[in-house]
Amino acid sequence: MALEIFVPNTGQGDSTFIEFPNGKNMLVDINRTDVDVDIIEFLRKKIPKKKHEDIEKTCRRINYFVNTHPHEDHIKGIGDLNTDEFYIDELWESGHRLYVPADQKNEYKNYYDFLALIVKLKKRNAVKKLRAGRTPTYIGSTAVYVFAPSSYVVDSKSREEIHNQCAVLRIEYIGNSILLTGDSDRDSWETRIVPQYSDDKIENGKRKENLLKSTVLHASHHGSKYFFVKSNDDDKYKTAMDKISPSFTIISVGAGNKHGHPHRIAMNIYREKTKPGRVWTTKDNKSMYFAFKNDGKVEYKKDLDYDDLTSIKHEAEDSGSAITRAAAILSFGISEEIEMELPNRPPKPKREGYR
């Protein structure tokens, strides 16, 4: 099997869907819009509704829902998961709580829907607060690392402080990995993540493993420049990118957004530090797909429309022997990256709400 990663184009926001080799799935953030891919409709296509004997429910089952931080463009539509149609086994969250002025509560519907989901899942002990560390959690044979937030996350009125401590995850399978950076900023990488999780960390006189090296970088904050600069645009921090050294950089961003994302400073550095021609944005390159195969190869495809994205079904591979898997791991660094070819499809009428 393969670790499959779907990056739907949902406009100005983030949502990533992952299918693990052991059959489990994970949704990282949610951003329901009608810009291109309606994420709820996408989930209905990817997760069959069926009877689950262990929970005695007929539903669409999301094994892990991860929220990097509870800002609008990472939780939009969360209330649509809090229904009998969907069942979430575990919710992983940063632990942030927003300050909402009393006269603005009606503007925070998605945030209160998020809190309602947490209250519901806490009743069956299904909520986990993410905390950084070098020891991964395993989902089958896939390692999930958490590099942020730190253990001292507190309620905050500041968007900047929440971005500074939003969740950062790295998911690794057979030597290939994707780094999901949420809206993390330069300060979090310069002061904590790189010193703690790269080979800059020295313990007992020995350098630790560089855990940041990743095949795919899911770029921070829709291509914001604040991954690289603070107040002075001439002072650019590139060490994090040197440690990550991605083969692909992907940016979830909406066309014509009011924030000016992606910023030219960020795009220039991503292009400088990523393999040539491998920096893609959802506003220009639509939805994307990656498969990390159990032989160490990477399959990928960009410029996917909704029908192509939802029709991708990775064929089961020979599970292989321990020797095959070991060889794939040993060959990491020279893994083959293959652009997928999809069958030609006759044009279909556009779905309602699809542009």
C-alpha cells in the first residue's frame, strides 16, 4: 500500500486529507468553500458510509481530525462534521482558545461549532492536545511527529501568538514525508523548531537526527512572508528551508485574496530551496495528490479537477518482504519521483457550486 495525500483546492484556507497504508484516515484542518472543492462533498466521495460494528453506527468514519489552530480558515465548516453522518475517532488540537468580544460572538460561528465538537468528543475521551517532542506516534507503520505546540500553550488574544504556537506535524512513511506547517511563523522555527528538531541539536556531545528533512513541504500560512521575515524584509531567515530541503513545496492559497498571499519574498525563497519547477499553489495548480509507496517511490499529480481528485484510487501493492522495505529505506535520498498519468475523461457538466 501507499501513504496517500490529497490537497484539495478550497481557496484561501487549509484542508489536507491523508489515507494511511493500514486503511486509517486523517483530516488536517477544514475549510469548506465553493471555490473549487467542497471538502464535505470530497469526504463523502472518499469515505464510504457503512456499518461499523465496533461502534454500532452506520456512518462515514474519520479516524483522526487534526486542528493546527482554531482560526476561521482552518475550521470553516467544522459544524458539518458534528452530525450523525460523520464519526470522529480522535480529535487532535493545539489547545488554543480565542478571545471573543461579547459583541462579536455572532461572527465566530465556526469557532463555537469547533468548541461544541470538542465538548462532545471529550465525553468519550476522544480529544488529544498536541505537544511537541522527538518521539513519534505510529499509525500502523507510519510515523507522525509533532514539532509544535510547546507544552505551555495558553489562551491568547493575539493572532501572532497563536501562529507562533500552532501545530506543526511531519508524517513519514518508508523514508518519504510531508511536513504540515499550519500558520507557523519565523519565530517558532528560529527559536524552537530548528534548534530542537534538526541536526543543530547536540546531546551528550552527539548531533541528533535532522527530523525536519521532508519530501513535501506544505508551506506555512498560505505563502505568507512571515515564515522568513519579521519586520525587516531584508532580514531573511532561510535555515528552516535548508533543514527541510523539500522536493516539493505546495501552498494552499486563494486567488485574489486580501492578504496578498503568496508573498513574493516567500515564493522566491521557496523556489530557491525547492527542486526546480516544484513550487505549486492551489490557486494556479488546483488540487494535488501525492503517494508515498512502500518501495520508496513518490507518485504525484497537480492540476487536478474535482472528478480526477476524487477518482484516484491507489492500487494495492504487494506488501513485500522486510528486505524490500529495508532496501527502500536505505535508498532514501535517491527515491524516484513519478508524475502520474490519469485516464482521459470526457468533459462533464460543472457541479453546482463548482467553479
